[in-house]
Amino acid sequence: MSPDQNSTVLTFLESAPLAVVVVDVGGRIVLVNAKTEELFGYPRGELINQPLEDLLPQRLTQNHHRLRSSYFATPTARPMGSGMDLAARRKDGTEFPVEIGLSYVELEGQRLTMSFITDITARVEAAEALRQHAQELEIRVAARTQEIERRRRVAEGLRDVLTILNTARPLEEILDLIVEQASQLLETDAIAIYRQDREGDVPHVQAARYLGNPEGYRSVLKVPLNVQSAIYGNICLYYTAARSFTQEEKELAIAFADQAALAIENGRLREQVGRSAVAAERNRLARDLHDAVTQTLFSTSIIAEVLPTLWEKYPEEGRRQTADLQEMTRGALAEMRTLLLELRPTALTQAKLSDLLHQLADAITGRVRIPVTVEISGQYALPSDVQIAFYRIAQEALNNIAKHSRASQATVRLEQTANHIGLTIEDDGRGFDPSAVPATHLGLNIMRERAQSIGADLTIASAKGQHTSISVSWTRADGSF
């Protein structure tokens, strides 16, 4: 290269907008430009003939020796942005990120490497800011997704409780679901619903989850249960760690408390309705039985008055009337025993179902003179509610036969095995069209409700002008009585 050419190159490097550092094969700085002085804080006189390592952090010097030797062995141009992102060190010791482009030249007979250095602090900071922003955004998205999932679980939990509130499930089962949902959604270590009958009484647990010693918990969220404008008790959420509660957590706890209070109030109302229905049905049956007994006794008194005359004039008719009198008297006694059962309902569960069916059959025969045959197959002790339901269904069906069937005979068939009971009541009367009879007539609704209350299947088969058959079937869930 001629002197003029060298001068031109030097002028170009001096005016370059990048820091330019020219290094010889030994790694000594032979030339820097004004931008290098500005970037590194060194006067160029302090850099000339100094090792390039003075501009690098200590941790990079060893790797720089290896790279320089390799580069001078097979020199190639490496443009800016080709991956040489390094770190540099200023005179005051501060480090900053740089990007370096390399070029190999021969100047005045020397093999030299020119390094073009750019401070990329702004780019690195922008990239780091972008990375942090992306990370924060990812965290916020994850938190939002988690919050949406939690709210979905809360909505589903509250919906499940509302669904069961609209059923006839036992109160204990409903409260158990409420404490389970509240425990999961509010992440409690323990939870309990307490009932306090009177002020000053010790509250007792009505439903709970994971409840140990209440004194062992460091945080408790307690919400009162208001039932019909009175304090029924409270729901307590227990936590082993000390913590505060957000407004949303408090509102959710109040929502569960309101649901528990509603379940308790609904349970009370169902009990009241049930007691009223039982009392009304018992009064109706007692009234019907009283009227039937009165009618039967009146008929027997008439027969008893004319019997002496019949025996004198018509002995054969007298014998027939005597047999009728015996049958009516037996029926009246059966009616009286049934009436006593209605006045003392606990006796229904103490007697055998077969004996109760015989008693109902005798009462119907004595009242309306329809022979009723009772067939019993197998005999096992029954749960109280099952026995009462079967007795009431049989009683209602036989009353219908007496009042409406115009039958000449009827059959009551009871079949029991170790895990199943079936009852069928048939008559040869005029029948009826079930689709044309309102559910409230003929006691059909009462029989269906009785069967439903114990989970039994009720079948009513009849047609106008044909006989009627009523069947009820029940199997115990665990397979045995």
C-alpha cells in the first residue's frame, strides 16, 4: 500500500463512527481512533503498544489469547452482528456489552487485525427490559388463568350446593356438601358448622371436615348462621398458619353461611310439612275407620235384633245371618284394632307386616262383605319406614276396593326374600282408566309418595271394565334386611 493510500486509510479510520482498534500479531495495540478514546476513556497515548487485554474484563483474557492465535492462523473477515457479543472494560473499570466486527489487513508491511467495536448497552438493556416484560406478562397471564380457574371452581361449587338445596336430601347430607365445598374453595385446614340451641349453651358440631383441636389453629374466620332472623350457630374456617383474609374470601364464606342457613330453614319447613301431612292423613284414616266401625256395629245390632224371629220362622236364614253376624263382628274388631294403631302409630313398627295385612283384610271383609284372601310367602324383619310405607299402600288400596271397585273378591299377596319384598293387591272389580283419573283421586298420589319415600317401585295396572292390580317392590341397597 502506498503512503497516500495509508494516509487515506488512517483518515477514514479516524473519522469512523465506530471505535476502531488495530492490533498486531502479538496482541499489541498499534492504532486507535477518536471514537475509541471516547468509548473507553483512555487517551490514545496510553493505549498504543499496550496489550488489547487492557480493554477486556479479566475473565475474558485467556479466551481472547486462544481466539487471536486461531484468527491470525486463518484470518477471515467477521462483519458486525455475526455473533461476537462480548464485554469490554473502561479505564475506570466499569464493564459494558459490545459487539465486535473483525477485519484482517496488512499495513506498512505488518499483519494487523482491525476490530470495529460498538457499545450495545442500549440494545442489551432494551432486550432485558423486553425479556422482563415478557416474563411479567407470562406471570400475569398465569395468575389470571389461575384466578379464572378459581372463580370457575367457586361458581361450580356454589351451583352444586344450590342444586342440592332444591332437593329433598337429608339436612346432614346437604350440610356435609357445604363444608366440603367451602373447605376446598377457601383452602381451609379444617371447617365446622356449629349449632347453639340457647345462648350460653356449648355449641355442638353439626357438620365438619378435618376438625382437630380448635385451639391448635392460629387463624379462624367465623361467620354467624342466621335462620329466620335468629342466630342458629356459626360456620368456622380454621387455618394452622397466621394469616389475614381478603374481602373476596370473607364474601365467599358469607355465601356458604347463607347457603347453610337456607338448608337448615328448608329442613325445618320440610319437617313441619311432613308432620302436618302425617297428621292430616292419620286423621283422615281414623275418621274413615270410625265411620266404618259405626256402620258395622249398627248393622250387627239390626241383625242381632231380628235373629230370634228368624230362628223361629226360618232356621236356615237364621244360620246364614248368624254367620254374617260373626263375620261383621270380626271385621268390626279388626277395624277397632286398626283405629287403635292410627292413634298409636309406633305399634305399626312393632307388629309383623303379615299380621297387619290380615287385620286390614278382615276389616274390609267385615265392612263391605268382600272376601279378601291374604297370601304370605317368607317373613323377615323390615326397616320401620319400609314397613309403614307398605302398610299404608295396602291400606289405601283396600280402601279403594271397598269404596269404588264393586269387586266380588280381592287378594293380598306378600312375597319376601332375604333382600327383597313385593306386595300385590288385586281385585276383580270394574277397574278404571289410570290416565283419566286425577293423581289426587283414589289415593294414587299418596301411594306414589309412600313408595318414593323408601325408593320402591309402584305399578298400577287397570283398565275400565277390567280388574285392578297394584304392585310395590323394594330392594334394600346393601342387599340384605
